[in-house]
Amino acid sequence: MDWDAGRVSAVGMESAQASDARQSASPAALQRRLLAFLRGFRVGPLFYYREQLLANARRNHWFVTVSLSHVAAFDQELQDLLLKSPKEQLPLLENAAKEMLTQLLVSTQDAGAPDSLTSASNLPDIQAILTSDQAPVALRHVHSQEINRLVKVPGIVISATRVRTKCVSATLKCRNCGHTKRVAVAGMGGVSIPRICDRNRDEDNGVTPGDLCPKDSYVVLPDQGHYVDQQTLKLQENPEVVPTGEMPRNLALIADRHLVDRASPGTRVSVVGITSVVNAGGKNVGAVAIRTLYLRVVGIEIDEEGAGRAKATFSPAEEEKFHEMARDPKLYEKLATSIAPSIYGDYTVNIKKAIACLLVGGSRKRLPDGMILRGDINVLLLGDPSTAKSQFLKFTEKIAPVGVYTSGKGSSAAGLTASVIRDSKGEFYLEGGAMVLADGGVVCIDEFDKMRESDRVAIHEAMEQQTISIAKAGITTILNSRASVLAAANPVFGRYDDMRSASENIDLMSTILSRFDMIFIVRDIQDDAKDRQMAAHVVRMHTNALASAAGKPSAGENASSGGEFEPWLLKKFVTYCRTRCAPRLSVGAAQALQDFYVGVRDDVRRTQGVETTIPVTVRQLEALVRIAESLAKMHLLNEATREHVQEAIRLFSVSTMNAAKDGGTQGLFGGLHEKAQEVEQSINRTLRIGTRVETSALYSRLEAQGYNPNAIQRAIRAMVQKGSLRQLSQYKFVSRVK
């Protein structure tokens, strides 16, 4: 008896405890706790969520932004429930917010508040938007263990569909008896329509078997459903976290109601969402068990830190360090030596200084009439193989706040700008390319000369206006591409031929060349003393790398490949300069630029008609302004002085002016291309389709008409590339094909 009594007593206690736990975890109890949080949480003397709900309601914004850190400070168990079972807790939070707003509106209306607020009787549903300071989960680490949990995933939005209407609650009506019912539509699935009328299941309505409704009698009433806005986004992991040699992964996002149109392609975001699954589809029987992950978005935060397009956050110690660096009079030289320090050679000094200016950039200006003048600097490296052009690009990609590296041969016009994609449902959506994804940073394009001409033309607008206009498949929009371009190209003949002019070595259109602020001709000059220094540097670099890997002291440590600043510090300093400073030209600097521009134009007029004349247009004058502003921005100055202008003129002269004058050509900034077009028209007039002529005879005939041999060669090469001409018998004959 004693044993039985004890056992009964223990069972009774467990039952009472389980009952209390069930009651405390019931939806009604949880909603009351969430309501208490919204009503009672304060930041100082302010009731934070009461004021936020009322302020949003006055603007007809029916949402409340809830911070999970606030929930944890109020009730840690509530935060744990939101993280582990967000699908069940989020509707309770929204119901609690609606209930509290209803009470607030009733109290304000009773107190004689104006009728501008929506009355409590017809209040719409409130959306709960969550923000989280928890550690983010890498996109490639979102696996099955995270299903139905709340996660924070960083990435970059690469595509966005247009906003669609999504049914979240459908009304069904029986065709036989008129019975109506509402069914919820969850996630990305469709409406689940019952096959049997619910009236048949009612045992108390006196339905006889003869009165039963037939199967599949329910129909959907479209005009009586409840709809919300919905948008599908595609999130791709950030380029800097993708392991080498692997493809960047992406994840579908579903945003609804007030979260639509929050992020456009190219925006870096941190998404707070619920990991969900949808049927992968397919005709195979086993496909029923296969699910595809997607993220139901409950919060979107624009990632400002490190994106280079908004206010980045820095600690006071970091800001003090950056101002100390900016006060150093030798900062310009130290920045240059810190850029790709493993690359050695006299020719690299000015290139490194130009890349330092490119990373910092000039000042973006908005004129009173709404026109925008770009502040980003574009640099082109043209030269021989094995001159470290690609290494410069790779290093710049790592140091830039936002860096995208691509190769010219593997890049199309759509891949560089933007494309319109048709999804599985037949709808079109926009997907940004490299120029869009690098908004606020640098695009590094290797093998620039290997690109198709039609693809190079596509980035004209992106390089000068810094926008990409899209008008395809009914989608008309403009995307931002506020990025600098660092490009590398090889000469036409593989190596730079000193016996030929620059126009013969460089087969690029003047329209694209004029968009580069600085153009460097990089040569591999054979010199015994320099070759010995270069060989010693390369061998020392390999030796020190092996020694450091083995943990041994390096020989010649001071001469090894180490810069003044570490790459991580250089990247942060560049980001700080870009976001905290926007210098303008001083009066003296502006006068110095005007004098230089007028002086060069006078030289142009005096030497008019000479083939070596290189015109300096307004576009090159603006390039000088940007370079001078970038030099001032390095020192965090508000004004660019005359000294900055003198250095900008020197950099421009050793790069673009030298490249243009080299070999006596006007092809870089126009003239030769236009003459080549005239030669092409003359060939079309004199040669009929199917006619074959000796190449030397064609040259003689065109030279007799007064055309330049360089223009003739360029025109023939262009016509061969287009398929209009065909070269036969080892280039001895030319035949017109079309």
C-alpha cells in the first residue's frame, strides 16, 4: 500500500508539472508574453515598440521592426523559441503587435486624437520584421540541420524578379451545397483543395447518405482570397569568401509585404530568414523526397560595412590610426610601395602610384541640373607578356572594398553589365553582371584586348556615366555601376614592336581608350644591369617563401616582398578615405589645371596637321581633376592643392601622354580609326564581291589615293575580322567575300 501510494503521488506531481509546462508553452500564453514584451520594453524612458507602432501607423506602414537582442534582454526563453521555431512564433508576434496597436488606437481615439489614424475596427495585419546581431551563417553552410530555424546569411543580391501577387488565404466553395471554407497557403506551394466537402463530415447536421456531395466539389473563389506582395531574390555568397577554384553558391529568397523592393541586384545584404524547403519537382518517383532549400525572408539589412557605397563603421582607435597615417608626408610613396610589393622594377613605380589613386578615387559630384560627374578612376595597362599586369589586377581585387576579377575572353556583354533571364514559370527577371556586382569598388578585366568588340562597347556607359540601362523583355530600368575599371591588355603582335607605331600595336577603339584616365605602355626592356636585379629579386622571393614556410629566418628580409602597410590595413584605409572624404579643387589648383589645358591646346593648334599631335579633350581634363582629388583624399584633405595638380599632371604625362606620343600616332584619341573607316569604304567601292587582287597592289592603289599605310593595314585587318575580306596564299592575295 505504501509503495502504491508513493507511486500515485509521484504520477500526480508529474502530471501537474507537465500541465503547467503545456499551459506556459501554449500559443495563447506565448502570445501574452510577446504582448507583454511589446508593451513593456523600454529604451531609457521611451516605450520603444509602442512609439514605433504608432509612428508607423501614422504613415500607413503596417509593420514593426523587432530586434532579437531586445527580446533576449526581456526574456531569453522567448528569443530561444523565435530562433528554434520561428514559423510558429512569428504569427503569434504579429498577432500580439496587432492587438497592442488596436489597444493604442482605441486609447488615442478615446483621448480625442485626430481621426487621421486608422480606426481599430478595420486594422490591417501587422508584419513583424526581425533584426539580429547573431553570428552570420555562411551561405554554403546552410544545410538540412538549419531547416525551420532562424538564420542570418550575408551575401550579394544578383537577381530580383518583379513584385507578384501571392495568395496566402484562399476561399473555397462547394458547387453542390454552397458550403464555403478558408484554407491557408503556406510557403511556395499551391492551394491544397480537399476532395470531400466538409459538410459531409458534420455528424450533427442530419445529412443522409443520399444528400452527400460528390468528390472534388470545391472550387476556388479568386476575388475572395487574401493576397500579399511577394518577390523572389537570388542571394550569392560574397566573392571574397568563395574558396579558390570553386563556383560561388546561391540561394533563393522569398520576400513578401513590406520587404519587397528593399534590395536591387548588386546590393550587399545580411538576410534574416527562416530556412524552408520546397519540392524539387522532377518526373522521377524519387523526386518526391527531394527538397530544395530556400529562405523565407523576415528581415533585410543593407550591408554597409566594407561595401564602399555607404557609411562604413570604424572604431575610434582605427580612425586615430588613419588620421596619423594621413598626416605622414610620405604616405603617397608608402601606399605605392604597399601595392603588390612582390612586383619589382623601375617601370612599376608609376603604375603602383596610379593604382593607389584608382583605389582611393576622386570625388563624385552632383550638379544643380541633376547631372552626375564620376569620381572613379579607370586605368589601362598595355604591354608585353611577363610584366606582372595580371598580378597587379589580382592584388587590386583583394585590396579594393569591393573587387570583381574577370577575364576578357570569358566575359560577355551580359556577364559584364546585366541580363534578363526567363525563369521556370516563364517570367523574366533581372540579373546583374560584374559591373553591377562591383558597385562601390573595382572591376579588374584581364585580357582586355581578347574581348569581342561588341562586348567592349557594352561597358561604354558603365565606364563614363556609371549606370547600366536595361530595356529588355518588358523590363526597363537603370542599375548603378559606380566602379573603377583596371584593365590589362597585350599588343596586337603579342609583344610591343618598337618599329611600329602605337596605333599598330594597339587595336582598341578610341571610344573605349578615351574613357581611361591613365594608359600605361609596359615594356620588357632588355638591360643587363636591370635583368640581374630582377633575377636576384625573383630568386630571393622564392627562397624567402620556402624559408618562411619551413619556419626559418629569411635571407635578405629587408629586400623581400614586404610593403609599408599590411593588406588588411591598406584595405581599411582605402575604405575610410572613400567614405569619409570628398575634396574639391582649390583656387590655385584649378588655375594650374586651366593653364596646363590651355597650354596643351595651344600646342595642338601650332602643330596642326602633324601626325604626332595628340589632342587633350575635356574628358582628359576631367581625368586630371579626379587624379588630383584622389591625391588629396589620401591625406584626408578637403581641398586639392597646386602640388596635387602637379603630381596629377606628371602621372598623366608619363602614362597617357607618353602612350599617345609613342611611335607618332593619333590613334589613341581618334583620327586613325576614322581614316580606317574611309579606307574600308574605298575598298568596298573599288573591289567587287568575288574579286581577288594582290595585297601589294591594293596597298599601292590606296596609298595613291592619299591614305596612310597604318590606316590601310588597320582597315584590311578589321574587314578580315568581320568576314568582308579573305586573305589567301599566305597573305599575298585579298579576296572580297561580302
